[in-house]
Amino acid sequence: QVQLVESGGGLVQAGGSLRLSCAASGRTNSYYPMGWFRQAPGKEREFVAGISWSGGSTYYADSVKGRFTISRDNAKNTVYLQMNSLKPEDTAVYYCNAVTASPQWVGVRPAFGSWGQGTQVTVSS
């Protein structure tokens, strides 16, 4: 069984930065693409960033492109999301999961059925 533990969220002013971490245990994630999702109150969970297992391919939603950077350390089974120039609309609970997707990041779906508890990111204006 895979366990995903997200951390690094918090309260930050608009324009600020945060670095999220996602540690996976119970099963290596080294061969899975990984992704970050977020869910704002009253909205569906959305996929915001993905990274291939080698790290050579990344994807960003238009809403975060140029501001967020995803990375991974397979030796530590950890995925990171560096978030810069944060905006109030980035406020959400952030989750990570392994994903299945085409090489062009089409049809992205979470690979693990269970989710971690997420980490809350709140950006004040």
C-alpha cells in the first residue's frame, strides 16, 4: 500500500513563495510519473504540474506556468513543487499522486487510488 505525505503549505502574502514536498512510502515511485493536484473550496481537483520518472519531461497547467517548478528525487521517493509569485487564486489544498498520461501529458489520471491528507496553501491579497 502506498502512503503519500504532503507538507510545506502555509499562509503567504501574494507574491510570496512556498516549496511543497511529497514523500511516498510503501512502494517505490521511481518508475511513475508524478503530479501535483490542487482543490479549492467548491471546485473540482485539478492537475497543475507533472514530471516524468526520469525528470526529463514536465507539464504545467497554464494557470501556473512560469511560476511553479516541479522536481523529484527518486532516491528519496520525494517530489517537490516550488511555487513562486503566488496569487490568491492559488489558494487550495495541494495533493500529490502518481499519474498515468501520454508522453504529451494528455489524459492525465491519478495512478494510486488513495490520496494523502494534502497540504493547505493560503495566499492573502
